Amino acid sequence: MLSPAAREQILALCDRYPEGKRKSAVMDALFIAQGEQGYLSPETFREIAELLHLAPVHVAAVATFYTMYEKEPVGKHIIDICCNISCLLRGSSEIIAHLEQRLGITRGETTPDGLITVREAECIGACSQAPAGQVNYRFFEHLTIEKVDEILDQLQAGKALVSPEEVTHG
Ligand code: FES
């Protein structure tokens, strides 16, 4: 169930759009729900649909079209490594294998403590900075094993990630 605060936030979104255009609030509403719950369930689709006076299938269609909406439980931090051609040629397989080995999980899985999910991603549009990935949807480019270790050290220590420019190895 969404909290009363989240429900209020979603209803407030409707004021941004002209009468009869509540559909336009769906993407923001999904982000509010995901921010609160960590992922989006069919029950959440129904709740959002009810608030926006839409068919649940419309909300579900938007959520399932875009990959940035999580439809399954994920870790507190999500590491996506691009495995498309430029990144593949520049070593993304080694990067993701190192993540799997260090965290004791395979791609698509979450660590048992719920801290980190590792996934393969399709091209994230940073081909000239390959190999590239995202941590919580923030870009990290020219990845190396050392950079990945530095990122993992920070996440596991509960520290805020330094900016990509400050990750200096490689
Ligand atoms: S191929 Fe990896 S970002 Fe494009």
C-alpha cells in the first residue's frame, strides 16, 4: 500500500496537467511509488490507476515498457554493466565477472543482504567511454576492475559514491 504522503504527492501531480490529461502523470507517479517501495507491484499499478482514474492496464503498460521501472524487488543499489558491442570489446565481460566473483552472485541477482543487484544492460549511450555502466542510474565510464572495487568498497561501507571524475584509476 502506498503511504498517505505518496498518495497525496501523486494526486498533486494531476494539477500540473489539463483536465482529462491525467495519463500524463503516470511516469512521475510510478517514480514516486518506486521511490517509496523500491519496486512496482501489480497492486501498486492498481493503486496508481485508481488515483489517476485510469485503467490499471495503462499504468502497467507504461511501467513494463521502460526499464528504469523495477517490477521485481531489487537491492538498495543497482549496478548495471553495459554488455553491448563497444563495451564488450573493451572488457565489460571481465568487469561483470569480477562483480559476480566479488559479490558471490550471478548477473540478475541481489546479494543476500539486499544491498547490491548486478545486471547486464543494453547500450546505455556511452559507447565512446566504454566499458560503461551505471550505479543507481548514474554513469560510470572507462570502467576498470580497480574502479569497480572502489565503487563496491564505497557501497559496502555505506558511503556516498564519489563523483565519477573522482574515481581516478584506469
Ligand atoms: S555499447 Fe556500451 S554504452 Fe554503448
